[in-house]
Amino acid sequence: MSDHSGQQIGHYRLTRLLGHGGFADVYLGEHIHLGTCAAIKILDTRLSLDEIQHFRQEARIVAQLEHSHIVRILDFGVEDDLPFLVMSYAPNGSLRQRYPKGTRLPLQQVVAFIKQIASALDFAHQAKLIHRDIKPENILLGRNNELLLSDFGLAVMAQSSSRNELRDVSGTIAYMAPEQARGRPQPASDQYALGIVTYEWLCGKRPFQGTYEEVVVQHAFTRPPSIREWLPEISPALEGVIMRALEKDPRLRFASVQEFARNLEETALLEQGNAALPPVTSYESPIASDARSSNDTSPDHSPGRTTGDVVYTVAWSPDKRRIAYGGHDRILQVRGATTGECILLYKEHLGSITTIVWSPDGRWIASAGLDQSIHVWNTVTGQCQTTYDEHKGMVLALAWSPDSRSLASTSNGSDNAIHIWSADNGERQLLYSGHTNWVRSIAWSPNGKVIASGAWHDIHIWDCQQGKKLSGYRNHSTWVRALNWSPNGKAIASGGEDNVVHLWEPLNKGHLLCQYRGHATWVSTVLWSPDGNWIASASKDLKVHIWDAATATHASIFPVRTTSTYAITWLSDSKHVVSANGNGSVQVWNVKNDLTP
């Protein structure tokens, strides 16, 4: 395309070339009467009379996009059959110029950027416009460093041109959704591109690399590499939000780009700025060898899980003979606890697996994924008995009733409700809507009549037959992540992001029995020993604390030898705690001698 610098187009004299794209050039223009500056985009093609008319219709629509994070289109026209757009000028350049390729941005900054861009895109989608070319080069910085989404001209020009290379696959292939590459863009295509941008800002690189043809194929058929390969501290929930935006099938992405941004922001806030992998990831501190007895099995990589796979959730069977693992690859694997042998694979989830819970009788597993569905399936045959799809967000907590007949579940959807439903047929039995925030933990009482549910510094005790709140506990200062009833049903152990475990009596006005303050980071798991004398509590810093439930003293601390998620449980003798780790290892701690006064 020839250089138009010095020429006049419309009411603007083109002073210099600002940038060159695949089908258009952008110039800095000065208004011949007002002396004001604007950016002038000139399409590198000539349009027919019909196309010119279509261009004007589309340009009028885009010109109506008055939004604080969208570059305004001030004027448009066609001269010598060349269409042009006049846009407000952003003097501080683009985010690509501010942050060159390979730059990794802090999570908080990424969330703030995505929130602004998603707001602009959602506004455009409401006007029935698809941007088609989301990338850092098209995100500009305004005079006050606010983000301005640019190049909506591509939507205008692509929809105005009869040329297939514009109309069908306009955009930049590195960020292009599979359906857009096939010539069928939709609003979810912009969400996918924004997901690629999010991935790039966090990791310093895009998920797919190679030639044009190779990247097209990867977008269509290859799952993005786990973000943990470059950002080990990211949590499964946070990675899951991004991976959902990158689903191949647009129907599996968020309902809107605004919903993607909201989930990203809220999940990041829940992590308190610590993008860490729940329940634990951080560092390992040495513990004196005489404080424990530990036996580890070596990692066993059986079919369905490789060293490159990422485990998000681990669960013990009630008889402690089997361990279930699930994660990024959407495959749930059941292994023998002592042999490491793969016993069963379950492959029916459409999204990464984030939650696994065994039924108390050991016959069933309930598993939840980023596809927002919960599957109940047989632990011997692998046959799915039922699914539950009534949640409008990612499942945050899931618990079986003591009789293995019902499940209680909740999500990060907008209703903050807990659903009780049948494990046999998935029919909803009750909806508890007493919480005003997301619920992060659920525990049934041993007799199955009452449920404890924990949210933001608030625990509700309620009747699971009628949904009536019976009492509450509000002594935690932040999110409650873990709940466990004592074996006799008279006390509850609760822990969360205030790093403190509380033991209290739900039927005695929440009377506090004692507090354990030995954890340095937030508590993800609390478990009473079968005899009710001890508590095992696990925290985000890869440590398990075992202590006297009566006095919150006599604590022993054990390091967990993994860099990913893990699950602990007591053996029936109340003398051993075992940990199943995401790397495939198992640790056994003999706590009898350590804790006996």
C-alpha cells in the first residue's frame, strides 16, 4: 500500500504513518480547520458500490459505540473507492509497546486490564458487533493510561468486504478462536482471544506456537499447556477460569465475556492476591526426623496420567484402599493406595476436574468439572449413574449425605445457593439460599439431619429437610474453607483464610471450645480423628498439623512432599494420618508416640 503521508482525506491532512496492519494503514491526521489530531485508518482495498453502502451502514453502528474503554470513531467515508475511518488518537501507544513480547504481568494488573477490555467487548456485543481481532497491539493507552480497545474498524471492514480473507477469517491467527478460523465468528470468539491474551500476560508466552498452519491446527485440536508450567503458584480455580475461556467449543465458554472477567476477578480476590494451587503450594520446611515416621511410595505414572499432567484434586476412598485423582486432562483416575496401580479411568467430563468426593459407602464418586456439571459414577464399573447440571458457575463445594443417597453442592454462580439433590437421579430436593456470599465448604452432621456451610466469615447450621437456619457462627475474619463435625456430632472444627482453626459447639450457641493458631497460612482441611481426640489440619504451605482437640496443644507438624494438591485422612486406629499427593506419592505418619502425653 502506497504512503499517503502529506495527503488530505476527508477533513484531515495525514502527517505521518502510525502503523501498518494486514489490510489497513493507520496515520496521524490533523484536522484542516480545527488543528485537532486523530488516527485515520485506510483500508487497503477498493470496494464495489454495494460494499461501499454496506461499509457506511456498519460504520454508523460502530460510531455509536460510546464507551469509556473503546476508541471512538469520529468520522468515516470513502474517497476514490478507498474506505477510511477517523478515530480518536491515543497518544501513549499500545499495550504491546508498553509490555513487549515475553513480558509477564502480575495477576492483579492482568485482572484490572481484563476487566476494562471485557467491559468494552460486552458493550459491543450488546450492539451485535464482534471485534474479531483482540490482541495487545489493539489495546491502546489513553491520556490517563486507561485502556482503549481499538480496531473495531476491522469488524466494519470485514463485514463490508466480499473478500473471503477479510470476511471469513479476519483477525490474527495467534489469538483466533477455532470457529472464527472456520469463518464462523461469534461473540464467544472475542472471549477466546481475550483468554489467549490473559494466558500470554501471565505466562510471558502464548499457548500455541509454530507456523500459521500449525497454530490453526493447535487452536482446533490441542489443549493449551497448563499455565502451571510457567506459573507454578497459580490455583486450579484461577487456571480453570482461563481454560474455560479457551474451550474449543464456544458453548463451553462463559455465557459472556463479562462473565469471564467477573469470574477471573472474583477468583483472584478469593486467592487474596496469592495465585496458589489449593489446597497447598508454597515451600517445604525441614521438620525434625524424630517428630514423625514417614513412608513414601514412588510416583507411578500409569495410562491416563503423565508427568506433564496437572492434578487439581485428590480424594481417599472411605476404606483407605483407593485414591482418586483428577485434573487438567479431564480424566479421573482411581489407583490402589498401596500399589499405585491404575484401577479405573473415568473420561466423561467435558472440562478439567476440580472436585472429587467418595460416597461414605465407597460405591460412588461424585466429581465436578469446569463444565459446571457434577457426575455420579460407580467406582467399580465406571458407569455414570446421573449428572447434575443446575449450577451456573464452577462447583466450589460438594458433600455426600451420611447415607450415600443425597449430595449437597454449591458454585460461584450468582445465587450463592446450596443445592441438595438425589444421587440416584439428579433430581433437586432442596435449595438453601441463606448465604449472601459464595459458599466455600459444606459438611453434613453425622446423623444426616443438619448441614454446616461456610462462606465469608459466616457459618450457617441448617435443617437439610426444610432448609431452615438453626444457628450460626461468625468468629472467622475471612473465608471459611474447611468444616468437619466431630464423630459424636457435638462439635465442629472450622478453618479458613484467617489461618486459625476453631473448635466450637453448634448446638450451644456457637460456644468456642478452643482455637489452634499454629498455621502460618490459610487452612484448607480439618479432620477429627475417629476417636475424637485429635485434629489433623492441612494448610497452604504444604504442612499438616496434628494436635490435641481438647486443648489445641501437643502439635506435631509434618511436611508434605509434593508441589501440587494433596488429600489427608485418618486411619481407623486414630494413630496414623496418611497423605495422598498429586505427584502420585503417599506418605504415612505414625503419630501415636508423638502425641501421647
